[in-house]
Amino acid sequence: MSMTNKKESPTVEEIQEFLKRHELTGAAAGQLLGVDSQTIRKWTGGERPMPAASWTLLQILVGELDSDDVWKDAAILKRTVHLGDADHE
């Protein structure tokens, strides 16, 4: 699994490096995600963790992560959770 294909929130350093690598300003990243630049500043400044879903979406939108892989992972997780629930009935 690559560094960017994680299911948890990224570190501040990962977000900053990602924005730099893709030449994205906070305003541009915010526009892609539908949040304001202040929210991006809070994520890049460590005031608030970036939600894993926002991180995944941003990676998909810039082409760093394939959305098909995300859906496959979600389907596997859904089956695993469903099977786990059946064990507790």
C-alpha cells in the first residue's frame, strides 16, 4: 500500500508535501474539495486533522489515486464488516 493510499488522516507534512508536489494553493485545494482556504490552513497548520475521506478525494481528483481501487477497497471492507456482524448474531 502506498503512502497516499491510507485510510486514516494524513500528517501535516503529508498534506504540505502533497500540495507542493501538485502545485496546489490552499485556495485551489479548497475549491477542489468544496471547503474554504481557512479549512485547508487548519489542516496544513495542524489545528485540525484532515478527514480521511477528504484526503482520499483530493488524491483521486489530482489523479494520484485510482477511484476504482477505492471502490474495491470499500467493497472488501463492506464484506468483512458484514461477515463480522453475522458472527455476533
